[in-house]
Amino acid sequence: MAAKKDDAKLLVKIRERYKIMSDADNVNRTDALADLKFANEPGAQWDDNMRKERGDRPCYEFNKCRTNGKRVINEIRANRPQGKVRAVEGGDKETADLYEGLCRNIANISDFDTITDQAAEYQVDAGMGAWRVVTEYSDDSAFDQDILIKSIKNPLCLYADPACQDIMKCDVEDWIPTERMSKSAFKTKYKSAKPKNFDDSTFDDNDEWEDEQSVRIVEYWFKEPYEKEIWQLEDGTAVDMDTDEGEAIKKMGVQPVKTRKAKCHKVMMCIASGDSVLEGPVEWAGSNFPFVMVYGEYKVIDGKPKWWGLHRFAKDAQRSYNISRTAVDETIALAPKAKWWATQKQAAGLVGQWSEAHKKNLPFMLYNHDSEEPGAPVSTPGADVPAALIQQAAIAAQDIRDTTGLHEASFGEESGEKSGVALERKQNQAQVVTYNFPDNMAKGVRRTWEILIDLIPEIYDAERELRIIGKDGEEDYKTVNQLVQDPETGQTIRVNDVSVGKYDVVVTTGPNFATQRMEAAEVYSQLFPPDSPFYPLVADLLAKSLDYPFADEIAKRLQSALPPPIQEMIAGGKDLPPEVVAAKAQADQAMQVVQQQTQLVQEAAAEADQKKAEAEKSESNVKVALANLKTAEAQFETKVAQVMADLQQREQAMQSQADQVKGQQEQVDRSQNEVSEAGKAVQQIDKYVAEFMEKASEILAEIKSKPKLKALRLERSEGQPPRAVPEYEEASA
């Protein structure tokens, strides 16, 4: 069946763009695939020609590149990038925090850590990693959609516009992710495909799109340009006239201050094979393409982009190391073994013992005396391995470290450093050399959050309860785009409106929150040991930093035992009325008296223990009794002061309520006065209407009494211009 004309035109464009993209990046991808195999596929570190030349001789591999790659990849895992949303134009901090919590939740349900881990493997080993953002229906029976992040199984199958200038591909015009599908699966999934027959002269790449077993399937993402009219109103507001708001403004007859045509674009997507448009085109909800691509290293050489990973310049050193070590092992394997030289008479009857001497730890060796060769048999060692081979292997190993920038200290091994500080500096030097890998990964995370922020208002455009996740991993639920009634104005307003304002993203890199809590707990326990006088002041925070069951509950209980000033600070530091402050001061003073009297009681009790005489004991008992009396008195004063403070706070609250009631009563009185004034105004209007009607009646009566005009007669006088003279009918009786 013939395809539609538009489909044929789109297919031509897809095949042309795919050829341009693949040809432009073919060298990079071929080298990247070779690097990926070199570091991860056994047997790939030997050249085919050399392997063929060696024949049956061994070709050993001592893969240091893979270990070096894991060092950088796991550094990225240990210090994951974290995004932070900031309000820019028309935004606010609360909505920015809402965006940030939504992005964290999307990353959490998408298992974004695993996605970036896989991308880091390709970024470090091959030179490029990638992932994408998708939208899916939240349920099979619902129309609500969710935003998710998905991994790209093979990043080398993702192509971008080669004419773009931005390393993060923000300015691309089109993308093509592609995959191979078996013909049987293709026929099952796309039964209604309508193939288009192209002339043989149109394309010469049919083998790229279809072979005997498989069919190439592509998603073609492209920009579709259009223009829209923008008006600037008198209050400075800019309005898109292609929206419902713009249509309403036109109907109201509002005139703009300025107008202009803005060039915009829609993001479109279709799925196609080499000869059929299988799905689409359909419009993507966002204004950004949903793909993220991160490079290891990226340069433009002779006008052509070049990118690579960690191993590109270490491959020759690794090959040299393999050759040197293989030669050493081969030499040792082929070298003659250590031998015992003896005469026939010395070995007579003992051949079996001597033949097992190299593999058994015999406590002694027997031999026969030979007068012609006095002494014991002589042992001769095996052949030595040439020192040049050992030295060459060491040089090659050093070359691998030099080309990657990863030395022994990077792996925690001792390499001549005299102190821990020196070792740490050496490790930091290695991290600086390979810092471009985690830094580019952080830029990829930032680009992902930018895509999410662009997409959230389009997908979450109705009232909906969504989960958000805080920096500490705590979960909360917020209702976005919620319509509520303002109690002051009575108007319906939108709460947590994610479509208002602009926001941008910054990224920080470091350990995750769980790791930070563990490190914080260790540091805080050293700063504030249990015997420290400051320990009671921070005990609740120390308990909260521990990642153990009931740690938060313990922290809450410890917080309730904190001194009042700190509790006031935690509560928000609100200013208290002077009466309450005075009452609290009185209570604190009474508490000091209690403490002083308690100390006197303790001193008196100690004095009583020291004295043996009954008289002295009696005197001490009296002192104790007096001190107890004063303590009870002070405690009573303390309770009275606390009760007074509580009563004053309640009185203040009641006074506040009374003021509110008074304000409401005054508002009612004002409303009644306004009604009374309105009544007076109505009476005055009625008076004016009566006077007007009376005056109108008089004027009408006067008009009726005047004679009616019969005709106009033209009189002429010599030397004077003619004039009109009216003639009236006689008034009737």
C-alpha cells in the first residue's frame, strides 16, 4: 500500500538526517566501542595480527584499565550530584522547594542512581553515556500522567544533530534513538504499517535499515517552528494571544501598547522504519528534548568534534605491559629447571629419591661415595629471566598510571608518602586529573532537572496530590494547583500553582544524606563527648544524627528537657509580652533560690554526718528543717510564678480575641452606618425627582400655551439682506 504524501516526505527527511548524524559521529563511536571492549572484554587487548603471528604461544592479559575505570566510576557513585531549584522570575521559595521535592520524588521512583551508574560506566569506559525522560499514564484506568527517567541501554545508539554547538546538546534541532527489531517482532507489533517504495537511486543505505533477520526502528524527534502574536498591555503584562487568555482580551476590546511576532517551536516525535511511518507524529508536552548525553572528554579538532573516555591513551601502555608480562611468564615457563649433577656411582640405587627432590620436602638426601668425584652431588639453578623484561614490564605499568593520572595513592597503596597528609594530597591530585568525569555527570544531572522543571507544569496541570521528598529523605504530600477560596476577598485562588514563575537549577556533588549523617554523628561525638558541659545542649541533635531505630523519637524526648531559652529559640524566637517575660524571670529567680537552698541542705546534711555529738546533730537537723522550709517556700513561689505567667498568657489570648470581636463589631457598625447613609441618599434623590417632575410639568404647560408656527415669510428691504419673518396660528380658546 502506498503511504501518504506527507509520510513519504517525512521518511526522506528521517533517512537523510540519520545518515548525516551517523556519518558525522561514526569515527568517534567506532573508537568508543573499541575502548569499551578493550577495558571489559577478555581477549580484546591483543591486536589480531599479533595474535595470529604468535600462533599457539600465550597471549596473557593483565587488565589494569578496568581497575582504573572502576576507580573513577565508583568515585562518581560515592559523590552523587544533588540538584537544588531556585526561584528566578515571578517565582517564590515555597514553589521552588515544591519543584525540588517533586524532582527528588521523580528521581527516586525512577531509580535515578542506577541510571547514572550505568551511564557512568559508558562515560568512563567508552567516552559517552546517556539517559532520557519519559511520561507514562499513572494507571491503566486513569488519564493522569507521571514523569519518569529511563536509562538508555546502549548510548551509542543515540544520535544528535551534529551542527549543535552546546556540549549538553541544548541547541540541537533533532534527535534519533535507534534499535534493531527482529522481523517477526516487527510484523507482530506493526501489522498496519504502510511501506513506501523508494527508487533505487533515492538511497543507497538500504542495508542500514533492513537485513534478512532484523529491521531498524528509529524515534525521530524534531522541532516544528511556528509564530505567535504577543501583546504588551498598559500594566506591562505580556500576553500570548494564541491562548484562551488572549482570546478573552480580544473580546473585551483591550488595545495593546506593543505587539510583536515571536518565533517558537513545538517538539514533535514519530516512530518509523526505513519505509514506513509507524506512529505519529505527535507533540511532546515540554519545550525541551527529553534526552541527556554526557561525555568523558570532548574536544573540537580541525573543526570536528572528538570525544573519548579514560582508556583511549592508556591502551598502548596496557598492550606493552601485556606483552612484557607474557614474555616474562613465557621465559620462566620455558627456562630449564634447577638440576642435581651426580656421577653414576653417586646415584646408583637412589634415582627414585633424586627424581622426587624437586617436589618433596625431604629432610635429607643420600648419595654414594665416589672416590673419583669426592663430595656430594652439585645443584645448578635454572636460567634467570632477563632483567630487561622485568624492567620493561615495570615501565609499562608506570605508563598506564601516567596516561590515566591514577597512581598508587589513588587506590590507597603506599607509594613513598611519609605521612597521611601527603597520601591525601596525592589522592586529591588524582581526583583533579579525572575530575572532568564527575563534573560532566553533574552537568547531566542539572540538565535532567531543567527538563523536569520544564515538563512538570505541562503534566501536572490539574489539582492533584503528589509525593515530595526532602533533602533528608523524609516524605510529604502536597496538593498542587489546588483551588481554594480566599477568606478575605472571597475570590477563588490557586494554591501551589506550578505554572507560575520561572526557576533554574544548581547542582552540588557530595556524599548522599545517609553518608552525611554517619559522618556527622562521628564528628559530633568527638566534639561533644558525654562528659562535656555542652553535651546536654546538643544531645537531641546527636540522637537525631544517628541512623538507628527510634532515633527521632529519642531526639524529641531529649529536646523536651532542654533549657527554656533554647526551647524558645527552637520554637521560633517569638517576642513575648513584658508581663510574661517578667513572670518567667521571677520563676527563674525562684528556681535559683531553690537550688541555693538545696545546696544548703546538702551542706547541712554533710555537717551532720561529721559531728558525733547529739547536740551538734540536733543543730544540723534544725538547719536541715529550716532549709527544707525555705526550699518548700521557694518551690511554692516558683509554682505561683508559673501559674501567673500562664494566666497572663491566657489573658493576653483572651484580650486578642476580644480585640477581634471588637473589630468585627466596629465593622458591623460601619456597615449599619453605611446603610443609613444610603437611605438618606435615596430620600434626597426622591426629592430631586419630584422637583424635576414639577418643573417639567410647568415647562410643558408653557410650551402648550404658545401659538404654533404657521409659515416663514421672506421680506426684502433695499440695501438689506433678506430675512425670514415667522407667521403663527391664532391660539385656540
